[in-house]
Amino acid sequence: MKEDYFAEDPKFFNKKLRPKNLDEILKFLKEKFILNDEDKIILITSGGTKVPLEKIEIRNIDNFSTGKRGTLICEYFLKINKKVIFLHRKGSYIPFEYHLKDLAKMENLKVEENNIRFNLTKENERNILIDNLQNYKMYYNNLFLISYDTIFEYGFYLIEISNLLNELMINKYQNTFLLKNIYHKLKQEHNINNLLLYEIFYSTNNILNDMLLFFMSIQNKKCSEISKHQNTSYKLYYKLLLFLNLRFDVYSNNQFFINIQLFFKYIFSLLSNIIQMKEKYNIQQEEIQNIILYIQMLIKNFNADVLQNNINEEEVIHNNININNIKEEQIIPNNIKNIHNNDNINHCDDNKINNPDNHLLNTDTYILHNNNPSCNDYNLNNLSFNINKYINEEKGKNKKTNQHISEQFLFPTHLVIMCAAASDFYIPYDEMHENKIDSNYSPLSIQLCLTPKFYKIINSHFPLLKYCIFKLEDEEKILIDKSNERIKYTDLLIANLLTQRYDYVYIFKKQFEYVLLKKSNSEQIENDICYEICKHFSIL
């Protein structure tokens, strides 16, 4: 096993503990369950885990969980026609069967003509069982069940399936953005200095050129009003969204490229406001001028790096793909492209944009030869509030570098929901007792190791996925404090207090920003939780 995510903790990820059916499961998922690129999979983990004390697995430490919450969440997504991989503890609840466990008592069964039948006297119990049976038959093809037992099996299944889902997303989007084989090389080398110039040159450079053209087109506009259905703003928005979700800065030691990433996030946030605001969104002229200056500086430095390293532009063109030739329908979803046609919003002046006499928009001369004096005299410290402050603040924040850019599911990808009660401690395989522990003599002394934080591993190594994790504690202050720390590694966090978990939960979207979600009417709170998950990730 050469994968980096296993190499981080080789004592836990011992190859002897790898499930024997894992490769077969991965093959089935890839070839038969995930049938096309449009399938958006939801991976849900559910149930407890056990930590073996002996290699023969007689005694163990058990993190117990019935798996009811994970099961109800799974049922919710199946009922809205989503495909679900349900990774559950053996013997815990599974979708549409947990009522069956409660009702399958000897007094509710009888034999008629050698057939076993339920004999339910209460009408509501019969209706529940009939409803569950019908739902199971209806959604069976969208459900793939995988059972685990030990914390080791759970870890291997979770990480390998997440890796598969992430790889499928890479395969889908890599050609669009000139990223073929980049991701794998970055994982191996953890150094982007050479790859930056050779492999990512055109994808980055084209986005910078698009930015320059876009902001020049809105320069000197009255109130800088931008039509929300203007194709150029959408195209730039989605190019940035896809590019940023690849999160190359996780593996980069190149400060110049990190600055580009930070600047892309800044522009993404600005475009997001432009597109999502219901009324006109105004940008100050000073801000537009600063943005243009900064883009010019980035392009100049970027091209200077290329010249300094004697890179032939033709060498970095892959398969003659150009990011500017992407078809509109590949970037702008139809359901978004046709909204916000507000006649009260002023459109950009197309005549001014397309005017060949406008030297500011003559990008071939302007960008490639860098003849603008303001670009030559430019100094980053001369930027006023907007860009310089943003970059300094971003660098100073103590939060994950590989933070997801968007709270919404705008980047169409797979979702991982981690409900399982994973053990916090384990005994390495090589330190387990070979046979049944002898209890006739001295008391047993055990030293436990800390279990790897799976949410950190998958968030770090599989950046094209979205994540929702659950946190359980028995003290409210500890729950809030730990949730504030953990939200840095996920997109959404559901915090549960042990004694009140069926009455209310806390929903964390950002650090120190959370809301209390109480159970509504007589329905189970899991319905409300799923509604919040769908709203957050824009799952329809």
C-alpha cells in the first residue's frame, strides 16, 4: 500500500487488517453502481465500531451505536432518489429494516401452511411494515450496503471508497482544465514549483486573462452594475469554482502560486455576490482599478517566471485543449443560466467591450507584452484596503489551507456523511495478544493508541468531495468547543448532546457560527437534519 493516506499512520493501516473483499467492492461500485458521471453518490457511515484486544477477536472494546440516525438519514436520501453507499456496522440498523427488528418477536409471528406470517394486531404497525417493504423494493437499486465490524475495517472502507469517489471526479474534470495527471503527481511530489510552470500554466494564465477582460469591461460603468445573467460573469465564476475546489495550495510550497490562489478566492467571493444578490450589486471604481492592477502584476510575474525558466509555451499545451474553448453548457447549468432576468439591472456595454479601438481590451498586446507603465511600476504594498488586506488576513487566519470555497453544492460532486461512532483509541495489530488473554493470573494492563482522525485524512487527500460529519459529547461546553475546532476540516457539522440528541442538535457551518435545530412537530429530528443538509449543499 503506497498511498499517502495510509503511509501517515502505518501502525493503524496494517495491510493484514485490510478487508479481503475491498477490491471486489471497489470494482463493483465503479463498474455497476456508479453508472455514469452524472450519478452523485452519497456515502453514509453508520453504527459503532469495535477495537479487538486479541488477534483472534474474542474480546474487544466497543463503541456502541444502534445506527438509527444513519439509517433514517439514508432513508431520507433514498426517498429523494439519491444513490447511497451505506457503510454500516454488522448487526446495526439498516434502511427500511429497523422497524422489522422491533416487530419480529415470537408473539408477532405465526405459521400458516408452512409459511411464516406476521400477526400484527395494531393497524399502525402493519402500515409501518407495509410502507417499509414497499420503500425497500422501490429504492433497492439505489442502495449499496457494506458492513464492517472493527475500527480497522471501517477505516479501510471509508478511505478507499472516498478515494474512488474522488478519483471519479478527477477523471470527469481533469481534461476540462488541463489537469491531466497533475493531481497524482502533486500527491507524490508535494512540490508544485516545476509543475506550476509546465502543467498549470495555461489553466492559470487563461483565468487571469479572463479576469482582466471581465473587469476592464465593467470599468467606468455607472455604479459598476452587472447583469446577473451575463454569460461572462457565469463563465468566470464556474471556472474559478472548479479550479479552486482542486485546492493545489495544499501541496504547494510556491508562495507566488499561493498568492494567486488567495486572489482567486477573493474574486470568487466577489463574483458570488454579483450573481447571488437579488438587487444590483455595486463595486467601487477604486476596487475595480486595484483588481486590474493586481491582475496585471500577477500576469507579469507569471510570464516572467516562464521566461526565466526558458519554458516554451508550446511544451505546456496538452492535447490542444484551451480553457477558453469550453462550451457554455459545460460550465453554466441550465437551471442557473436562465434565472434573474431582471430588466431593472443594467447590462454591460457590449459595444464598449467589443470595440477594437479600445486599447484596454486589446489583450493580445496588453497581456503578452506588458506595455502598461502602471504594471511595471506596480508594488503590492501600494494596493489600498481591498486586495492587500484580504491576502494578509487570509494568511493570518488559523484555519485549514484546503478549505472548501463554496458552502453550496455548486460544484457537482459526491457527499460523505459520517454518522458512525468511530473508536478514538485502538491497539496496533502487532501489539495484540496472539491468543485468548489469560485471566487466571495478573490484572490486565492495556496501552491504547489514538485512532487517526478519518475526517482529517479524507478532507486532506480527497478535496473534490463534500463532507458532513457528526460530533457527539456528553457535556455541552465540550461539544461546542470541539465542534468549533472540527468544523475547520469539513463543510458542515452536526453536533449532538448525548442525552438530548433526539430533541435538538447544533448546526455548524463555520467556526463560532452555529444554530440550534430543535425537533419540529411529531416527526423525527433526522428529517430536519436532512433538510438542513440538503439546503446547505443545494441538493434537490
